[in-house]
Amino acid sequence: MLQVGPLLPSLHRNLREAYDTVLLDEQPSGHLDEHGADYAAVVTTARYGVGRELMDRLPRLKVIVNFGVGYDTTDVGRAAERGIAVSNTPDVLNDCVADTAVGGLIDVMRRFAAADRFVRRGDWARGPFPLATKVSGKRVGILGLGRIGRAIARRLEGFDMEISYHSRSRVDGVPYGYAESPEKLAAWSDALIVAASGGPGTRGLVSAGVLDALGPEGYLVNVARGSVVDEPALVAALTGGRLAGAALDVFADEPNVPSPLLGLDSVLLLPHIASATRETREAMGELAFRNLRSFLENGTLVSPVPAP
């Protein structure tokens, strides 16, 4: 079994104890040229994934187990062509990601992090902190009403918010309004929360046009993938005063954050921590291990990624 990238310590330990596990990072550069055919399984993370080049160096690969709900760094199209099964770890992180989205929305609208810096700098002694924006009762658009999007919406209901959404198709059985496009959703919204999955199909979905529709009094929250937002357009909107603020947990080139954002009090910058709680990460590790064990024992996955 091949491990690509660092893993949660408990998952790493379980893999080592149960299987003959090889860490790719610890091997010499020519390792796969000689041993690529030895590996039938790969365990990796959403940060590293298994791209086409690596996949094609593993001719006997049968399964890719992703630690994380996102799998846009894994070439699922190529995996499907080769009959390679792919899994991820959905559902177990819904609550924490939804909590982060709501927390980010409250923070950036009420400017709590900025107010904290204001106090620490000693600025309070020179005058009051500027007024912020009320959260309750606002209109919030959710871009991507999947499992996480619905968990976010349920939380926002407690703030008496109006909620609408846009997804690739309408979602049955929800009481929220449906917008025909991201632009129409943004134009209706006081704040737009991005919860869409990553990958080529959603790259740049939050375009300059969407940001313009959200407008100078609008707020953006992204707990999805950095690729879903046109980052240069977002930087231009924030630095140019064409967007009121943003709470960002993800970026296009992590861990690199666009330098113009670093000095903006209107932006909350988080280091991709939406699911980063002990409880959730352990649950993700357990699910990843169950996926691997299930596939190696009976050829099935607990949480398979559907073929594109």
C-alpha cells in the first residue's frame, strides 16, 4: 500500500500496523520506476491526491482512498478509464465545515477579528471601533446545496435569514428559493457562501461578474475550494472597495495567500481549517481506513466517489 503525503497520525499508525505501507515521500526518486507495479492501493489526502502522471506509474493500482471530502486533486476521469475505485470521506465533516461557514460570516460582517486587532493595537484608547453590519435577518445565498450547503442553511435559519441557493439542478424537499445562475443568486444576496465542490466543472464559478453582482455591500464566504473563486477578480474587488468583505478558508495556491489581502481588515483569512477539529479529523481517518479495509477484503467501498 502506498501513502502519498502526510496523514493524520492515528490513520498513519493504523495503516502501518495493518498493512505493508510505504511512504512515497521517503523513497528515492526512481522508486516507482522499479516498484510502481507493487502497489494496488493508495491512501492520500485532498491536498495531494493522485494525478494522472502518478496514477500511470502505478500499473496495478485498484483503489485510491482520499482522506478528505474533496477529491479534485485526484484525476477521477483517468481512474474511471482504468477501472480504479476512488473513495472520499463525506458527511463526517459536514457539521464542522458548516460551523466554520457561519462563524466566518458572522466574523466578517460584525468584524470581530478586526475589532480584536483594534484592541490589541491600543486603538480603542483613541476612539470607538467603527460600526459593523447586522447579521440576523439578512439574505444569504448558498452556492452548492449539497450535504454541507444544507447543513449551513439549517444553521442560518436560526438567524431568521432568507436563504436561496444555486446548484447544478434543483434540490427536492428544501424550503429555499432557487436562483437560475450564480450571478442571479449573488445579485439577490447580502452574502454569498460558497459550498460547491471543486474540480474542473466549478473552476472560476464565482467570476468577476458574480462578484460585481454581489456588489460593494455584499460579503463572500468560501469554505469550498480556492479554485471555485476567480481569485484575481476577488482580490481586485476587495482592494477596490467593490465588495464589503470576505471570509476565506481556502485559496487557489495554498498555503500562499495573495499579499494584497494580508493588510485588509475587511477580510478574514483562515488556513484551510474548516474541518480541523479533533473529533472530525478522527472520524475522517476512521472512514478512510474503513474504505481501504473494505475494498481490500471484499472489493467494495463504504463511501465511493461516483465516476464522472
